[in-house]
Amino acid sequence: MSQLTLWTPQTPSLQASLSSTTPHRLPVHPRRSSTNPIHIPILPNKSSHYTQLPDPITNPNHSNQNHRHHQSLSMAKLELPPLPPPPPFYWGETPEEEYYKSQNVRNNKLYFQTPHGKIFTQSWLPLDETQPIKGVVFMNHGYRNDTSWCFQKICIAYANWGYAVYAADMLGHGRSEGIRAYVGDMEKVATTSLSYFVSVRQSEKYCKLPAFLFGESMGGLVAMLMYLQSEPDTWTGLIFSAPLFVTPEKCTPSKLHITMYGLLFGLADSWAVMPDGKGPVNAIRDPEKLKIIAVNPQRYFGKHRVGTMREVVRWTDFIQNNFDKVKAPFIALHGTSDEVTCPSGSKMLYEKASSEDKTLKLYEGMYHSLVQGEPDEAANRVLADMRKWIDEKTIQYGAKSIDN
């Protein structure tokens, strides 16, 4: 069963789009009006938001790196007047427990030790502990990103649909160990998060339930590597949101630069010296949501690291040559105006995958961040398509749900 859909949104005014309300709309901090200019303040790297779970990972140079790299951002060069400090959470200043309760979910955080380093993990489950769990979804965030800011909007949505959701900050991202945004070994990054996911997936609580891998942006590439590393029948289905299978020409790293730095015998592998793009501007269509995303204290704003770009080139080439090995049901969702990852990558997967149950959703005019960065009408359309697909596959392929 194959499905290819092109969705063309209505074109209401931006003001009308921003004024609509949804259960999970990203609120604008009250001190930031829509008339304020977009500005990226320079923030230290700290994890004081979670005082009940001290972060054992310290990186004293992180804030200095972010400070230097902020100066290279095109938005910072505009020298716009500074805004007050951002809220402690992407939703504002409401305490976490109170906010999660208002969204009808439970959240839990822990560190998971792996042979390659300690990673920070989170879970979101329905608030009602007597509610049956339909299945379990394991989520991979994108490059520079983490699980503690706007990415949670997707996690909370799936939990509201009756799924147990688990996610981990990839090595080198968020609160996990590693040099910030350094992915010197993409396969190791995938294996590390996969070890946590499999430990949950094989637990008595979830071993008989449908299980799905979710990947957004570079997390889509990582999720694909996880799938290829896994034992057959581990995963009921795959969900890809704007996956990084093909990079746009203007974002493709220079092979000359990679070769030149490679001649230094690995000494330059973690150097943040590769030419950078426009940061989150390319990915986010809603300017109010951009303001929130741009002040994520865990987000990396520096230039690309040499090893990371080398691995992106290496593994996107590998994946493109191995799409035929994909046999599990999957859905790929992509905006046609995505300037960060090419929609052609999702099309290529759809055309080459061996799976008999595959779905491709293309959204006319939408950017890279399909849920966190689009106006509410468009984001809700994507979420509705995700929900329809996973509910159908859970019924079609899944086992009977168990109590959580």
C-alpha cells in the first residue's frame, strides 16, 4: 500500500495564522510582542531549569564558544536592541510539573550510561496512569537541537494520542556527553541512542506493543541507521519528519574544505570552522515561534564542525544507496520549501524502499520545521497526518495494548 500526497495550505494572513489557538501552541513570552525585532541573545550553557536533576556534564568553554559564534550569525550583525532574558521554558515561566499536567502528560528524566558516554533521556506518557498504552515511540531530534525545548511539542502530542514516548539527547547535543554538535562518528551516535531505546523496547512493559522510530532532520538520518542496525521485526514502523537524506546544494559542505582539514590527521576533526548557513532562519516560517526557538539555551549556534560535516556527506551517500533495504512500513513528511534538507531525499526513499506499505506527504510551501516552526494551521495538518498514520499502523500491525 503506497500513498503519495501533496498538501497545499490555505493562505490566510500571517496575523490570522498567529492568532489561532491549539492545545500545544508555542506561547510567546509576555515581554515579547509581535512588534519586537527578532533577536538572538547570548546565553550561558547551564541546566538550572532542572534543579532536581543536576547535570554532571560540565563544559566551561561552551558559553564562550556560543558567545563567539553568535557574533557570526547574520541576525546578530543587525545590532538590534537587546530583549529581556528569555523564559526558563519554551512555554514560558509555568513550572514544569504544572505545565505537563495541563497538557495531560507525565514527564520523567534520567541519565543513561552507555559504552560511548552518558546520554540524557526523557519520557512522556499519558497523565492518566490507568489509560491503556497503544504503542511506544522512540524519537530522535535534529542537528544542534535537543529534547528539552520545542522538540517536546511533538513528544507531548504523541503522548496525548495514547503512546508512550521516549527520547534522548544525541551524543554531543543537549545534556548528553560529548563536544557540542560534534558528530565525529555518526554510526556511534546512532548506536548509543539505540542502546537506550532497545533497553526500553525490550522491557516487559513494552515488548509486546507496537514500536516506532521517529526522526526529525538529522535525527531522520540517525533513525535510519538505527533501523539498519536493528534486528528484524524490532520496529513496527518508521516516521520521518523532514529527514536529512539529501542536503541542498547551498548547505552541502565543501569537499575541498573537508579534504584539506582531513590532511591534518584528525587534529582538526572537532574544529568549528566549516562555513555556516543562516541558523534557524531557514527552517522556521512562523516569526513568533522563531523567537522562542532562537533562545534555546541548549541549542548550538556555532559553525559546523569538520567531522560532523564529513559524516553527513558520508552517511547520506550510504543511505541513498541502501534505501532498498527498508522493508518496514514508513511515512515521510516534507515541506516543499525546505532549505535545510531536500524533499528529494524523502521522494527517493519512497521510490526505492522495498516496503509494501509506504506513505509520502509533501506540504506545499512549508519549511523545514514542520511542527515547531510552522503557523498553527499548517503544523496541525502535519500532526493530524502523523496521528492518522500511526493509529492505522498500530491497529493493522500492533498487539493488544497493556496498562501503563
